[in-house]
Amino acid sequence: MSAYLNQIKDYIERYKREVRDDGLIEPHELAKWAYRNGLHKPNIKTVIDAIAADIAQVFREEYRTDRFGRRYRAKHAITKRKGNKTLALWADLDDQNAPHEHFQKSFSQRRQQIVGDCYQLKTDIDAYFTDAGHPFHGMTAGEFSRRRQRISLGRSAATQWMSVYCSVMEFVKGVLRFRKDSPVRLRV
């Protein structure tokens, strides 16, 4: 880990000790505190990165409606390595000059990200439900569902959680079955 990241970790711990000890951290609140206390002084690269992040957010949030009434995202990105940097290259779906290959790669990268996110979500949920202190420790989703039906539990927060868990697991199984190398299927 770099010295810069260690410095950030250090002032995060200080913030937790001095300002907020409830285990919750809001990054903007933390950044404001670090800046006011002279713990984080932005350099020009940091300022440029912040502006670029704002631009990317604008791109991410631009939607249009096609002639069939479907709402679609207008700008699409791909990530590309250049030396030791990762670049995000954006193109407008309606720009006739944007290469078709850009969108193929963008859709493929987004699909891979979804698969990765689903796999990580499954891991996170499994870790949460296998914690020895958790009321459903050691239960599989199927076991929980059968036990809930047998004792006719109401829709408490815990049963809602498990219901969400079961739904997510079914979705994740479907996504993980989808082959990563399958061609992008688009309906025009």
C-alpha cells in the first residue's frame, strides 16, 4: 500500500476516534474534516481527478428515449490501460463517428462487471449469514425457507432479509450461468 493511502487510513482512524464513533462514515463529511484540519491538501492532480469524476458522472446520468419509448443511456465507457494508468474512454451511442467496436467492448465490460458484482454480492451475503452471531447462522436459503413455512413466521425484518437473499441468489445463479464469452445480443 502506498504512503498516500496509509496517510488516508491514518486520518480515517483519527476521524473515527475524534468525531464519529458509531461505525458510519460519510466520505464527504470525512473529506471536509480532513481538509479543515490540514490532514489532506489537494494537489492539481487531485483537483483534475475530481473534475473528471464530475464529467464522468454527467456522462453516466445522460439518458434519452428512442422512437419506441425505451429509455437508454446515451454515453458508454470502456476502460483501457495506457502504461500504468487506466483510462476511461466515453462515446455517445448516437454519434455516427463513434466506432462500433467501442460499444461492443463497453457492453462486454459492463456484463463482466455485473457478473463480478453478483459474485461479490453472493460472497458478502454468505459471509453475513454464516457469522456465528447471526440468527440464521449455518442455514442455507432453502433450509430457512422450509423452516419459515413450517413455523409460519410473519414478514419480520429478518424474513424479509432472507427473502431478499433467496431472490438475489437465484439472480446470481442465472447471471453466473451466462457465459462471459457469449456474444453481445442486441435487439434493434
